[in-house]
Amino acid sequence: MNILIADSGSTKTDWCVAEDGKILRRIKAGGINPVFLTDEELREAAAEAASLLEDLRPEAIHFYGAGCIPTQAERVIHALRQAFPAADEVEVASDMLGAARALCGRRAGIACILGTGSNSCFYDGENIVANVSPLGFILGDEGSGAVLGKLLVGSLLKNQLTSGLKEAFLEQYALTPADIIERVYRRPLPNRFLASLSPFLAAHLEDAGVHQLVLDAFRDFLRRNVMQYDWQAHDVHCCGSIAWHYKKILAEAGASLGIRIGQVVQSPMEGLVRYHFF
């Protein structure tokens, strides 16, 4: 059976067509978040993916996306059915369920997403049965790229890291303190802007202050989210770019709290292909 699987955020969507467990084609296109897109924009985004996949005609679609809560899912289903009329089955679910299926398969466990934002859940092998609300980067999203970026610029501008690091940061990103205030407080999508700064931390982990900042951010994520689940009986599995690039410090944070960090992957796609075929 020919299946189309999608893992979507607000900025990009990873599309994969697979048959009998083998990936036939994989592409990236624009993000599809129904919270921020009109019905016409949803149709355009789905049509773009269909044109990029050209001759492939999936018989079933499993779409996992940010913002795909039950009240929004039907809008995405409608757009996908228009773009892929050959599909008899169309499922739209949250990116969190996609991560849980990819990381845990059909076994119970704790699944986490650490990317631009962060999220977590306890999964019983079929459904998400507990979820601590991430709350976004202002009130929550601990351990995310947006929060790491926020902590970085806050520490630099308040002179909590070395002057050399501050100068290197401002030069690398061609930013002034006034530019940063403008981007965070007056322009749209400050979470994406802040997340775009987080690679600076990864490049300077040898600095004791930077290492401590990242370690504390992951400890906050684990304490405020993961430790509300049955963490003593289950491993904690993670996916996302932040989890992947900082996996050593994430493991260090887990060990300091007695939490077992299980598998860490950059993308849930390979796990989703396994889930839907095996």
C-alpha cells in the first residue's frame, strides 16, 4: 500500500511517500499550521506538496502537525482530500501524537518534542493520556530553541556571559541591542527569531556559562514537564532539532535528576514509517 506521511510545523513540512515500509520519495515544503492559515492557504500548501510529489498517488495519508487540534483537523482533511483525491483514508493528528508513535511505537512511554517550541506527553501505546501544556515561549516551552535564544540574548544583554561572547554574538548576527528589542517586541513571530539564534550556544558549549545555561534549560524542561508523568518507570524519548544537537547535555540533565533519556532522533519520520507498516 502506498502511504503519504507528513510531519508538519509552522515553518516546514516533511512529506514522505512509502510503500511496504520502503521510502519512495521524501520532500520538504512549507509549513501547514491550521491555527495560522486560512482555508485557501491550507489548500495552496497541500496543492504545493501534491505538485512536488508529481506522479505519486497515495492511497492513504497520515498527517501530523502543529496546531492540528480536533477543532482544526477537519479543515486540514478537506485540503488534503482536494490535493490528493486518490487517498481513501486521511488521518490528521497532532505533532505530539506523531512523535509518540514514532518514538514509542505501540509501547507505553514518555515522548518529547524539542524544536522551535517544546512539548511532551505520556503515551499508553495507543493514545496520549497525559499532556502538560507547553504554554508557548513566554510562559513555557522550556528547553526549546525559542527559549534557549531568549535566555541567550537576555544573558548577553545583561552581561551575564563574557564580554567576548557578547561581541562575537553581535558581530556574527549583525545585530545591535536595539535590533534585538525590535525583533522580539515589535515584529511578528519572535519565537522563530529567537530560535534562529540558538545555534550560537551549540557553537560555544566549551564556555562554562553557556554550558550551564543550556543544562539549566533542559533541567527546567524535565522538572516542569516530564516529572509530572510516570518518569521513574519509563524512559524519556525525544525528537526535534534541539534534542538532537544538544543530546549530550540533555542526557546530562536527565542523569542529574535520575531520569533515563532513551532514544533521541532529529526527525520522527523514520519512526512513523515503521509504525504505519510494521
